[in-house]
Amino acid sequence: MTVIDVAATGNNLRTMCISAGVTPKDMQDACGLTTRNAVYKWFNGTAVPNIDNLVIIADVLGTTIDKIICIKRY
């Protein structure tokens, strides 16, 4: 079985944002979120962005969704 590794994906997303100079506020604005709570949950690995937000995030970071998502196999 293959699943999204939520913790690793959050860490990866946070690292990619830092490298690109993209702040949580930038992510909030790009995704049209009213608060940064969701962004912090993504970064902390307690949630993953929905597919719509993943498309936006990939565009902002100049990458693809498969470079953001980390998977694990059982």
C-alpha cells in the first residue's frame, strides 16, 4: 500500500518554501486562505494541502506536485 507521508511532506514543503524565500503569509495569500493556520499545519506535518492548493503551491514554488509530496510504502 502506498500513502502520503504527511510528516515528511510537511518538512519537504517547509524546506522548499525556505529555499525559495516563500513565507507562510505568501502561501496564505496565494491559496486564498483567511488565516495561516492551515499553512502551519502543512509545515508541521499534521495536514496536507488539498489538490487545489497543491497546484497553487507547486506553481508558486516553480515545481511540480510530485516533488512536494513524499510517499511511503507498506
